[in-house]
Amino acid sequence: MLLYPIAKKHRKIAYENISYAFPELSEMDRLILTKKSFLHLGNLLAGFLWAPRLTKEWMDEYFVYDENSLRIEKQTIEEGIGVVLISGHLGTWEILVQSMGVRMKGAGIYKKIRNPYIDKWLRKLRENNGIKLVPMEDSPQVVKMLKNGYWVGFGSDQNAGKAGIFVDFLNRKASTFQGPALMAYLTGSKMLVYSTLSGENGKVIIRVNDLGIINKKDYPDRDTAIRAYTEKWTKTLESEVRQFPDQYFWVHRRWRTKPGDFPGQV
């Protein structure tokens, strides 16, 4: 509530992103959704600050699953196979990071933050509950962990710049990382899309979408398979955002790279 009146630049970014995603909304409705998304930042901040105190007992009490999501999670844990776990800037994603260290054999892709003090604090925070962090550059380690049955988390709805491929996301072309689909293709891991959402009375709503294992025989080559599954998980995340738009992080520059910015990018 304190941030909203003074964050003019980021209010504008959020409003513009919402306008592209929901052109059918009136100006008033877009403004209301923009404000709601800022208010949700309070839940997001609480998730970060509360993370060191999260326990299995707390998760058992406050996590809420629908029947299908619970079935998918339990079945996959019992299978003991590697999982490419994909999430976006939706809901309270830091709680998801912590739960992976407690409830699964969890690991996460980690991008170093420029400020060394914040980087050190965030790493310590995230490793508190046992999740193993892997640098983005260390793809051989990711492959090894997936083959050994780890659940590796990818926060993939960020602007991928010239390294990505363009797929449709919320009515615009977005440069998107190929890493999740590539790792699933190379290791035969299952792909799951997770949403960790703020519910009523402190509850955390867990939603799981099972995208399965890539069947290489269905595609003529690796690039085609990777594009197909990159589009698939992106479309799944878009569906989640449309259902819970007030909990999406609209202030980030997801669409900063545009088609034509880098010759040869597709």
C-alpha cells in the first residue's frame, strides 16, 4: 500500500503489461488489477521473510491441494524419477522453493545476483530447508541430478534475450528459455508446472499440471520437440495467470526483447 502511490514507473509497466494481456478489460478494471497486483507484493514479501521458519508441519497444515494436483505429486514422488519443475512469477514462489527442499529431493537453478550481499543472503535463505542450488551455467550438473531422481526447479518466465526462442505469451511474442524442455528431452524427466498461490486465512494453494515425458518418436528432431514443449509449458503458465491475474508479477520486463532485435532469432 505504501509502494503503490510512489512507484510511478513500475505502475506504468504493470498497467501496460496488463493492457496487452487483457485488452477486453475497461480502463478502470485494468487500474484495479494493477493495484491488486501491487497489494499482492505484500504476500510475496511475507513469503520471503517467513521462509526460514517454514517446516514440514507448517506445510502440512497450510498447503491446500485439489485432488488431481495431490495425486500427481504423490505419484511422481513414488516413481522416483527426475522432474523438471517449472514455475513462473506467479503467487508466492519463494514458498515453493522452500517446499522443494522439505517435501522432495529438490534442486533449483540459481542465477547469481549482482549485489554480493543480497546474493549471499538469498542463497542462505533458499538453502535453509535443504534445496540444492545449481548455477545456470552448470548444465552437466543439472543433467546428472535429473538422472538421479532430483526435482529441479526452473523459474523460466523471464526475458531470455537473444538466447531464447519466441513463443506466444499473453498476446505477445516473448523470448523464452529452452532450458526446461531441453533438460527434459536429454534426461527423460517428467515436466510439471507448479503454481503456489496465496489463499484465504494464510493458506497456500498448490496447483500442479502434468506435461508428461517427451516422447522423442513424436518429433522429427530435437529442435521441434523442444519448441513444442516450450510452447506447451508457456501456454499452461498463461492459463494459470489468466485464472489468478492479481498474483502475477506484472512489473517485470518479460517482453523486453522483441522479434527482430537479434537477427537469426526465431
